Amino acid sequence: MSKRTGLHALYRRDPVQADMALFGRRSDPLSRRGFISGLSAMGAAVGAAIFYHQHVPAGLVPAALADSPEPFEIVGKSGLIVLNDRPLNAETPPHLLDDRVTPAEHLFVRNNGIPPVVSDPQNWTLKITGESVIKPKSYTLSELKRRFEQISLQLVLECGGNGRSEFYPPAAGNQWTLGAVGCPEWNGIRLRDVLEDCGVADDAVYVAFNGGDTHLSGDPAKRPISRGVPMAKAMENESMIAWGMNGHDLHPMNGHPLRLVMGGWPGSVSGKWLTEIMIRDRIHDGAKMTGTSYRVPCEPVAPGSQVADEDMCIIHSMPVKSLITHPRTGKRHPLSQALQLRGHAWAGDRSVSKMEVSIDFGQTWQEAVLESPVNRLAWQHWSVDLRFPGKGYYEVWARATDDHGVSQPMVLPGWNPKGYLNNATHRIAVYAV
Ligand SMILES: Nc1nc2c(c(=O)[nH]1)N[C@H]1C(S)=C(S)[C@@H](COP(=O)(O)O)O[C@H]1N2
Ligand SMILES: [Mo]
């Protein structure tokens, strides 16, 4: 079951932690007075910079939010379901992913730690380091904007744990259902251009990131997450350093002011609040690269198995998947009319070549109209008109097939200790009336 936490419940439980979780606001538990360094996160939450920020008491529920219906809304986001408040994690119900290009307000949030408070975004600095960089360099955000060719691409961002809630035996972690995915248009530059500006040594193997967020423990020596990708993925045309989403600055919870976007791979390689890129001469060994983190058994195992470390493989491309974004599940539809069903499909590094739907529990399938992606690694839109043979309850199932002929499974795919890569078909309930 997903955990829905109301704003007031959150503050009641631990006001200091609620401040941290929601706003990255550090407050002093002894004096009970808030110190707020930059204020942009909380300002973003209430919709403007807080003028008297130095006087905001610790644990105060901002009045702008106090009246919001529970579960609380994150300003700039709407309709998301909060799964965890510390760190903040929120997913999007499928019917709110109906837009062709995901609006910022509907993009999920997956935080592993406490977001930074960003005070001077244009002077945010990105450094390029690592064993295999020829000339280590630093760039401010305004330098990145000035010096490199700007590009905009629609790229699918999906958490590796999307769909985790279905696994049995259950997997610990955020109980994502369907909505840890989205496909906004990202604005920024090619990662490759920046890497080449510094020079990539012949022995380079991996490109990894560090971000400006802090570990939940508060220990500055620990990173919440530091992952990476093999050189070939980093050098693709679509691998981006992005400062914008749909023509606006990134939302504070989606990595403002700078992040990586590696379309088609688990979201965890798309580092947010990007401060450092490391060109490594080995497979990156940062936080959440090892053990069961973002790794799955190299060969299928029985559900609940213990898997030896050397039998676990790092997740690369995400598998083929699709969503029905219209209608919303539970729809009552007049029998006399055709029902227009629509959604999106994507397939990690691959493209989707076929989309089908079934209204008879998978006995027969009807092919949907499937569009090409606007650019590589963008999701593809599909639609189909359905007619129902009589009144009653139906389930509509939707399945995509990728360009290698691989389809979504009807039931859960391979169990793995952390519950990654569930790409089972999406199904909705429809009542023909
Ligand atoms: N610095 C940093 N980058 C991060 C994370 C994080 O916690 N810290 N979470 C990762 C994970 S697991 C995912 S799925 C995506 C989520 O991106 P979003 O919150 O913008 O949807 O960001 C990734 N990048
Ligand atoms: Mo993730």
C-alpha cells in the first residue's frame, strides 16, 4: 500500500524533520528557531521568496500550505501521490500523464537524500574530474549556457523501481505503482560536448555524477547517491546536461539548477543538483552502484532467493513498457459509443514497434495506432477506438512490443531483491453502461 502523508500529520510527527524533508530547511532543534540559508526551496514551495525568512520559526507550517487539502501539495506539482516524506518521493497517477509532453507539475519526484538550498543558480558550478579526464575543468551554469550548443529533447525518465509495489515477496523501498515515469522536454546541452571540451583519456570506462544533496544522516562524508553509465551511453547524442524542462528552469525537486538526463536508463543515473562529473577509468563504485542497488540477478532467480553479489548485474536500458493515460480507470462508458483509449509506450534504448489492447483478459488483441517518437528515446503516443459487446465490467489491458520483438509480460517479470524493472501490462477497469 502506498503511504499517503498529510502535511499536518507530517509536522505533528516531527516538525524539524518535516522542514528538512519538504524544504531542505535546516533548523536548530535546540533553539527551535529556523536558520535558513538560501530559502529557494521553501520559497519555491510557497510560490515566492520569503521576505522575512530569518524570522521563520522552525517547524512552522507555512500558511500558504496549511490550507491545502491533504495529502499536501508540493508547490509547482499537482495531483502527485506522496509515497514517502523523508526523503520526499511522489508519483503521478496515470491519467495525469495524458499530455504528450509531461508538464513539470506532473513529473514524479524521487529523492534519495535532502535536496540542497540553491541561492545563486547562475553561479552554480559543475566540475569535471576523474582518473580519465585530460584537463579537469569547472564551469558555472552561465558558462555552460554560453559555451555549448543548446539542444532540447523529449526523453523518458523512469525510476528503476517503478512498479515495485507489485512484487512478491515484497521488495523494500518506495512502493511505486505506475507513475514514477514521465517524458518532459529537457533543455540543455550534450554531455559529450562538455566531456570532449575537457578531453577523455583512452582508458575511460564510466561517467559518474555527484549532486549537491545531502545524505539523510546529515553526515557530509556520505553521499545519498552517486551513479554513472558506461562511456558509450555518456557519449550518445541524447545524453544531456539539462537546466530546463519545457522551456522553464527545472523544478527544485527535479534537480534545479542543473541535472543529467540519460533517457531510457533507470532514472537513478540522471543525477540531480549536478555538481561533479567524473570520467572514471573503472566501473563507478559510488553510492548505490553496488550490492542490490540498481542491480538485478544476471540470470532469473526464484522469488525470494538470496543472490550472491557476483551474480548481480547493473541495470542498463529499461525494458519495454506502456501506460493507458485515458480514460482513467473506473470509467463508465455508454455502450452505444466507441471509447477512445490512449497512452504512451517506450522501450529504454530501443523503440516501440507495436501497441495492442485487449478487453477479454488477453484472449484477443486489437492493434492500436502507434506514432513514431519525436526524437530517439522519447515516448511514443498510441490510441485506439474500442467497442464493447455488451453491458458490464471490462478490463482493458495494453501491451507494447519493442523493435526486437520483445513484449511486456502479462504477469510480473523476474523477481529481484529490490523490485526493479516491473514492466507488466497496465490494466484499467471500464464499465460499459
Ligand atoms: N543528486 C541526486 N540525483 C538523483 C537522485 C537523488 O536522490 N539525488 N535520485 C535519482 C533517482 S533514483 C531517480 S529515479 C531520478 C528521479 O528524478 P526526478 O525526481 O526528477 O523525477 O533522479 C535521480 N537523480
Ligand atoms: Mo530511481
